[in-house]
Amino acid sequence: MQKPLILISNDDSIASKGIKTLAAIMSQLGEVVVVAPDSHQSGMGHAITLDRPLRVSEVHNFLPDVKAYKCSGTPADCVKFGKHYILKGRKIDLVVSGINHGSNSSIAVIYSGTMSAAIEAAIEGIPAIGFSLCEFGADIEFSHGEPYIKQIAQTILQNGLPHGVALNVNIPAKSEEAIKGIKICRQTDALFRETFEERKDPYGRAYYWMDGYLQNDDKGGNTDEDALKENYIAIVPVQFDLTDYKAIDILKSIKLGE
């Protein structure tokens, strides 16, 4: 039987530990092709490159039996280029993005380049999953999540996803406690509260560094943040259709439309 074709991207760059870990796992399930940014693209969201050329080159000795390419564009650019140029004419069975170094739970999904790569695939009608580990750092530990990543990907390869849906999968950081399992959740209704630190460059000119924290007042239960705190892997199905269908009737009722 022909192996499933799996396209991989991320936002932490082609050089990240997370994408090599993900490619190694996916190589157990199918033929893997990697197209990833040549530099860090975290927080780029669903940006695409329109004002400059894209430069793409093959990365040799990435992993055995894995074709890999680095791209000067964003995560969404990488998926577009992978589908429409590198793999043109071939059916892609699954797109996976990550493994991101850091959480993409709650409102972070809006800003995430990792999830935008997955959502770009969903727009194209391809089953897609974004994987994130809730810990930062260049050399973080992924091993505790690897069996679950393989299980989730294998299940979606076998069963597919509803049209336009991608999975946002967040994995707790490794601890002394084993992961308890997987929970299908809703996105936490929380806000990222920004703070800006003013600093001075060597010429005395001001510049600003953004930081902040997640303000979570959501007490409704069954959220991704709840699952992660209980040491479960959190899966939230997300979609690119941002229409609030309930609000359509509300707006019509106040005579804003016909």
C-alpha cells in the first residue's frame, strides 16, 4: 500500500528541536516532506508574504528519508508553497505543524504561527493538526508526549476531520506525574494582558519590549487551560470560519440589516 503523504511545517524554524521530533514521529506513519521557515516566526499569525520574493532551498541531512526545505516566508507561506509547488499534483493526506516550543492554548491560537500553518491546510480541505508543548526553551523534553502525538495523527489519518476543521493540540510540560490522557475541550475565554517595558539603546533612544500574562476568568469548565492544569493533553477543534451565526439574527433584530 502507498504510504500516506504528510506535510510538516512550524513557526519555530527549520532548526528547532520540535520540528525534527515531529518529523521523526510522522516518519513512522508515512512519507514526510518538511517545509518550514528559515527563521523564527512565532506570533506571525496567518500572515502571508506579498511585498518581497520567497526564497526556498533544500535542507540536506535533515533526517533520513525526509525531504526538507527552508523558506524565507511565514508558516502559512510554507504550507501554500508545499502544497502548490513542491507537492503540486499530489494528494496530501495530513498536515501537521509544530511541535511548538510553548503553549498555544486559549487566545494564543489567534496569534500562533504554528496553528496558522494547520489552519491554512484546513482552508485547502486537508486534515491538519497543530502540536504545542507548554514549555519554552531550545532543548525542552518532548518524549512524554510522543506516543500521544503518534496516536492522534494516526487516528486522523484513518478517520479524517470535518471540512474546515484543524486540531489545536497542547501537551503539558514534562513532570514527575505521567500524562493522564487526552481531553477534547473548548477554547478558554481568556485575554492576554500586555505590559511594555521601556528600554534605551546605546544612543539613548527609547525602545519597548512587550511582555504580559494570561488573564483567565473563565469558570465555565471543560477548557483547554483546565485540562492542561490537570495534566491532560488538550485538543480543541478550531475553524477558519469566524462568522458568529447567532449574532446574525441579533443584528437583524436591531434593524442593522434586512
